[in-house]
Amino acid sequence: MGCGGSTDGRKDDKEDGNKFVHRKPKVSIRIQPEVRPRKEGPHIVYVFGGPGSKKGRIVDDLVGVYGFKLLVVEDLILRELPRKVSRAIAVDTTKDVAELLKEEPSHLSLEWVLELLTTEMEKDINGRYLIDAMPNLRFLLRCEKFVKDCQYELSLFEKKYPISCALNLAIPEDKVIKNIQKHSAKHPSQMKEGGQSDEADTSRTVKRTALYEMSVKPYLEYFTSTHRLVTVDVSCGVPDLIWQKVNSFFSDNLEFTPKRTVNTVILFGFDDGAFIGLDMERYSMSLISLQSLAENPSGSVEAILQDLCKYIDNTEATIESFAVDASGTALTGASMGQFKKKIITFMEVTDTYLDQYIVVSDPKKALQRTRKTSLFNKQFKAICTTTNEICLFPMETDTEVCKQISLCITDFREDV
């Protein structure tokens, strides 16, 4: 088990010395009138998103927060197609599948894929399902019986399993290209090995986007015609802002109850008054007193952190940022002796500011940063866990203690 330091571009900030000026882009959503919560299962949502849409991050969060089972059509095809033709031909690899469909594309049809989905849903007819219907492999999208007008097949499918809606994470093609061009090579020293520049990446993305748009069009037309399409403009490219909008839709409009929180920011303080001057409202932070929360504040630090994780996972999913006051407990920022030994394969510690990880609830308040210095202008040690928490610690905290606390948080939240 390990933890990395990547934050996946969590916030859209400009840094000016020790101050940050927040720009909070708008994320719009359009919800058609027939989108409404279902009283009986299964609960089925199709999800679409092309290159640059942050679909992977959003899908992961929906699975983590609401307990959806993700059904990836591409994975089902690659798993089941070899079994389908096993009596006639040996198909062992993805390359074998590509060659098979090149010779006989009729092996792959939308009707057959929907049968696969039906089989998966029959395992739990009251479950929640996200359907990722668009494969990434281009040879799958070239099969005419699979990528086609889907109205007839989906209508039959819905007689047994009605679909709640389709979530379309929409981003204009020119925006996708613009994002790539920001990183394009502008000097021969930035050329890739073999002399190939990032312009080739742009060309490939243009082709991928065009193929995706053509393939997804019948689905979008189907859900539009039945007034069940939900379109989220993800042009801003900021995953946290996109997630906030999607999360609100699933909670408020579809009335799903969250099972846990994700993408949490946990700021630890170990002394009395550690958070004096920190505007909790501005950062939408929830203050937690470990001394009051823990069953035994003087007990093992693992038990204290386990109590913390249980509390966070039972907190309303709209609260993602926590200030944890550890004063008065066995958890301190100095002693490694408080932890049982754990093996850490990789964990990166970086220095950062609180503003890099939390979108200010009132952007006007960001201007205050240029007028006065406060606690949240100070640097913190930061660790990003494998469960996508950001753990922040005062700079004087022992680095090994930071790692052990973060590793405990990872272990306990993965056990939920």
C-alpha cells in the first residue's frame, strides 16, 4: 500500500507570493423534465464523457459516495466475447478480439451487450448501476451492429429495467484541444523521443473526440427524446467543482442517500488554539474535537483515528473539509512511539497552503488575503492518500508522524 502526492488539479488557483486569488469557474447543469427519482430498483444511470471530461474521477466518486456498481461495457465485451466464440476459435487477447471483429463484426451487437447488462443486473435487482456505455477501444466503435440507432434495443431493455437518466459530461471539442495545446512542445528540446512533438497528441485527440461524438450521438438523441438527459458543462476542467454539481444532482434530484464522503481535506492541529483565526465558514470546514469524539482519548492512536474515520464517513456528504483538534488526546505531532510499526512503500510529503485544496465558499472573501495575514496563509505539510484524502499538518509536525497518520486514515477508510 502506498500514497502519492498527486492532487489531480484539485483547485483552480493563482499563486501570488504567499497569497492566492481564487477564480471559481461556473459549472452549469441542464436537467430534462422526466428526470426524477425511482422508488423501486434497480436504479440505472448511463454516463457519457469524452476525452478531457473528467469522467473517470466523477465515476469513481459516485461509486464511493453512493455505492453504485460500475458496469463498463468495454470490460464486459472483452470478458464475454471470447467465451461466446470459444467453440469456434481461440480468442485470448485484446488483439485477438480486434482481429475477430475485423473479420466478422457481427459478433458484436447492441442487443447482445444489453443482454450482458441484464445478466449483471439480475444479480441484484435492487442495486444501483452506473453504465459506462462507450468503449475507448476504437475497433469496438467501428462495429455497425453495436454503434447504431439504439432506440429499438433500449426501448426493449427498459421494459424490464427502466433507466433513470443519462449523465452527459459535456466538453466542446475546441476546449479539449485548447487544453492539450497548453502543454504542446514549443521548442525542439521538448520534442518526444524520436522527434515526435505533442502536436501528434493533438491530432490523435481530435480523431478520438470525433469518433466518440459520432458514437455517442444515438444515445444522446434517445435520452433527449425521452426527456431524461442531464448535461453538465465540464469545460472548466476543475474536478472538484464538477463533482460538487454532480453530487448535488444525485442527492437533491435523484434523492440518493450518500454512504460516505470522498475527496476530504483533513487539517490536523495538535495544540490548544491551533485554529484560532481560521474562518471555518469561509472554507466550509467542520471543526472536530477528537477529545470529545474519541471513545477513549487517552487510548491507542489507531483507535482514535478509527473513531475519526467513522465520524467522517457518517457525516453529510456535502461536507468535505474538516479541522481536527487533537489536543487533549494521545495523538500528538511529535512521537513516533504512539504508532505500531507499518510498512510504507511510498508516500510523498509536500509543502502547501490550505487554499490550494479548498474552494473558498465566498470568492469575495479571497480579496482579504491581500490585506492581512492569518493562520491559513501559513504553509502546511500535505499528503494525498490512495483514497484521495488530503491530510494537512503544521510544518513543525514530525514528517514520519504525518505519514503514519495518513496511512492509518487510508487503512480505516478503505475498510468502510
